[in-house]
Amino acid sequence: MKIQCGYKTELDLNNVQTTNCIKHAGAARYAFNWGLQQKKTAMNVKDKIPNAIELHKRLNKLKPTELPWMYEVSKCSPQEALRNLDRAMTNFFAKRARFPKFKSRKNGIGGFRLTGTIKVGESHVQLPRLGRLKLKERGYLPTNAKILSATVSERSGRWFVSILVEEELEQTSQKDEYDVVGVDLGIKTLATVSDGTKHDNPKLLRTKLRKLKRLGRAVSRKIKGSQNRKKAVGHLARLYYRISNIRKDVLHKITTILAKTKRVVGIEDLNVAGMMKNRCLSQAIADLGLGEWRRQLEYKGKWYSCLVIPVDRFFPSSKTCSACGLINDNLTLAVREWTCECGVRHDRDENAAKNLEIVAASLSETVNALRSEMALA
């Protein structure tokens, strides 16, 4: 099965290459903001909103006279930025996102995407107009896959390249027909699987909170616009970046194990936005990365033939006895263990995972039956 996937690694740039990347990112940012202004103007006068192709034609007419510096970068940089703007507007009209905002250099250098002739070697990547860029990690990027695009981005003073490729997915070993599990997410234990496996919550934000506050105070004490303030902002940004990297690494390991080894995974359809309104738990919930966890599990499930079934968020998975089905309406969030009237003692998270497994097993049978009926029809 052919799939599209991305590989991201860090670049090892010299001063000239860094300057060229900053120019490309600046051109992409300018094109996005210019295109957004054109779209807003058309909306205000109730005219037809121009798409990326029309905007790029208008931008080309401005280049020789008003924007001569645009010729110093690849044409793909502003072109792809306008396509990103089109997608942002589409998501807004589909009520999947808010109205796009203007991009500011104060919020970071940003990045840009390139298409065309892109070549990948053992220790380098060759991009249009940028030439041959050295990689810090050898042998990670695929050299034989079909390359669709390359995205260069900057974060905390480090430059990265992400290669979008189309490649053949290796077939994994056959899974057991009855390999169905439920996964309960929580603050104390990040993921409790119904087969008895538990994945601890590293609580990264909580452990680094003292250092984050200290670096935040250091930034506020510096004079705005000074070099010392820029250095302090860099220290704070690097710590935030390290926390996010460790969190993503933990989530990737858990989701990869589940997608590769399980046939059906039942998860809770959590209302994360509603949970974040709880002032006592909002910080701990934000530190979990629940939305990212579900996103990773769903796309990896498609890769490795793992059916991910979201269970209704109002299903009382913690209050229902997995042995007899009795619902304990008096169970509060503070109670971590409870005994059912049938005599079975439950751990709250383990019981919820088992109930999710029961629901996922029944729903997966329904899905398989519908697929069989459609195939026969």
C-alpha cells in the first residue's frame, strides 16, 4: 500500500544559507499577508474572492517594480504560501478553523515550502535556489522514495527540513482476530490499556514549571528591543521546544505500539475544549496532548490496519462495572478504587479501559458486518 508520509530532520546551515532561508521565509510571509489583504478587500466590497492562482498572477505583476527582492527567492515560496492561505480560508468557511490572521515577524521567522527538483542524499538535501544543504543526521531521509515537497522551518534558532514522500508501506505481521483493546487516558497514568499495560504520564510542564517561570521573569526584566531580551527569549523558547519534543516522543511511542500490535482500539471521544475550562485541571490536561494523541493514533491506524473506534463521550466508562454492568452513579473523580455490589473491586482507570474494550468489540463487529454486506451488494 502506498502512503504519503513526512520525514523531518535538522539542517546544518552556514551564514549564507541561513540568510537565504530567512529571505525565503520572509517572501512567504509577505505573500500570505498580501493575499489575505486582497481577500479581505474583496469580501468587504462583496466581490468574488480571488484564489491562489489569481493572486499569484497579480503578485507577478508587482515583482519587477515594487517587489524586486522577490526575484532573489524561489517562485515556490510565495506560491505555496498563497495555497496555504486558500486552505485556511476553506477551513474557515467549513467552520473547521477561525479566520486566518496576518503573520508577524515578532512571532517567529516561520517557514516555507518548495516543490520541483528535490534531491536527497546520505548527508545532504538539494533544494531549488538554496542548493545543497547539509544535514545534522545521516541516513534518516529516504533516498529512493518519490519526493512531493520539502518544507523548511525555523524554531528556537534551529532550522529543519520536512520531506513529504510517497512510498510503499511495509506489511506488518498478521494480528490476532480478537486483538481488541480499550484505552483510558488520564492525568495520573497517561494511557491505561485494557490488556494491563500502563504508560506513565511524564508531567513535563509540571516538572519544568519552576524553570519556565524563572526564564519568563528574566524576559520581563529586560528592556524591550535589547539584545539581552532577545537572548532571554531564546532561552525560554528553547526550553518550551524541548518540552514539546519530549511530549511528542512519548505520544509517538504509545500510538505506534497500539497501531502496530492491535486490530481494534476503543478510545473516549473526549471534549478537550470543555475539559480545559476546569481551572483546577486545565494545566494538567494541556500537558497531556490529548488531541495530538488521537490524531497520531488515527493516521497510524490507517497505515497499520488498526480500526480506531471513538466511544460516545457520555458513556459512563468509569462508573460502569466491567463484570456485571451495574452503574455506580455515586462515583466521584476523587475515588480511584471502588467495589461493586457484585463483589468485584475495580481500579478506576483499568475498569474504564475494559468497558471501552467491550464497546469497541461490539462496534467493530457491526462495522465488519456492514462492510461484508456492502461487498456482497
